[in-house]
Amino acid sequence: MTAKIISGNKIAEEMRAEMKKEIEELKAKHSIVPGLAVVLVGENPASVVYVRNKKKSCEEIGINSFEHKLAADASEDKLLAVVDKLNSDDAVHGILVQLPLPKQIDENKVLNRIIPTKDVDGFHPFNVGRMLVGDPIFLPCTPHGVQQMLVRSGVKIAGSHVVIIGRSNIVGKPVAAILIQKAKNADATVTICHSRTKNLPEVTQLGDILVAAIGVPEFVKANMVREGSVVIDVGVNRVEDKSNPKGFRLVGDVAFDEVKEKASAITPVPGGVGPMTITMLLHNTIRAAKLKHNIA
Ligand code: GUN
């Protein structure tokens, strides 16, 4: 079997076209322009690219974007002061502090400072709790994007066994929390695997849907995947490539060429989950603006 390619680019484009209309309506009927503030500390090359893409994506669909750049050696207090200012800025509906943060800054302390109603990343413990009890305000972007890709490409989630490799707070745990809910587009049986899992290939082979979020280039090989399963690759890894003008290329956590011969559907890297993450961020920003103005 050669897998169907699930194109995140295509699904993201569809969703962004829908959101663009929604924003035009918000402007026309309510005079509201959703606004997203993105805070970048330092110059981590991947983060710089992400932040640039977020800004461009906002502009394309009519969201105001505000960028705040701090030096790599900025103090925690300085960053907290920026967050406080954004918390009380009426033009800012969503706040995103790009991770990872430099060592001198306590990441949790910063994420906890963002007012939950502007927490478009869905990382604040308040929002994590709301997600877990099945009454979310904002779902975290990458996990929500994974769910949307499955739904919009017609993959049955209810009753399926979803095996997730990786237990991070950003991807592994929230993907599980979302897909395990007794709810529409969920109702899966969920297994989370990690670095201490015994007989990993035996466990991953159980997945009707396999989600790879480990951060190790091409970790998932064909022997770990069941014939006919759906494989979602959340990994974005830079590997050295001298033939590439940039000196690197992007690969996922899945050995794409061999796994695509066994799966029934698979997401590529790039062009898979990546564009969905920003799409769901735009979705959350619109939601934050509507919440503030009590629009259903
Ligand atoms: N760094 C990598 N992914 C993310 C994300 O989804 N949100 C934030 N804030 N930082 C990230």
C-alpha cells in the first residue's frame, strides 16, 4: 500500500479562507479587528522563522499582529512586565510567548502570568484544566491542528486506538487529552508511549492512528507501524544537508519513505502538521476577540 498524503498546506488554506471571511464579518458588523501579540526573547533560528510566519499569516487573513522582541539576556522581570502590559492592552486579544525561553527565565512563571482569556497557546494551567475536563476555552494549537487534520481528511477517530509517541506538555499530553474526550471528533482509545516504554514497536503497532512527537529525526521506522494505519508526524527537525543552500533540511520524526509504503495515510514534513499549528493559533485569536466582546 502507498499512503494517501494528508496535506496540512491544503487543509490550512481551506481553514484560513473560512477565517478570513469570519474576520471581514467581525469588522463589518462589530468593528472588531482581532489582535495577536507575539513575544520573542533572543534569536533562536527556528523561533525567528516561526515568529515571522505567524506575523505573515495574521496579516494575510486580517488579524493585527504586534511583535515584541527582547534581547537573549533579558531578565525574567522585564519579560513579565511586557506580559503585564499586553494583558491590559485592549487591542491585544491573544498573547503568545515563543518557546523555548533562555535559561535565566522560568518558563512556567511566564506562561502562568498570561491572563487565561488571552492565552491563545492554551498553555496556562487554567486552560489545561478546562481542556482536561472537556470544557475548553482554547485548545493548544498543534494538538488541535492534529485533530482537525484527522477530521478534515475523513479519518475515523471514535473507537480508534490512537498511539502517541512523546509526552510533552505541548504535544503528547494534550493530543491524548483532546482525543480521549467523550465528545465529537474524539472518543478514541489512547496510549502514550515515551522513552521508558518497554517493547516500543509492539505498542506502536497497535495504533490505528500513530502520532509521532518525540523530536528525534526519522525515529519511527516501518517496523513500528501497522499496515494500513494513519501516521501523523509532528516532528520538525533540522538535519545537516550540505547540498541545501541553507545547510540543512527539515525532516519529521517519521522515516517517511519507508513508512508511506505501509500506512494508509501519512502527513509529510514540511507541509503537514506545521501549517496547521499557525492556523489553529489564528482560530484561537479570533475566538479570544469574540469572547472579549461576547460574540457567540
Ligand atoms: N515553540 C514551539 N512550538 C510552540 C508553540 O506552539 N507555542 C509557543 N509559544 N512556542 C512554541
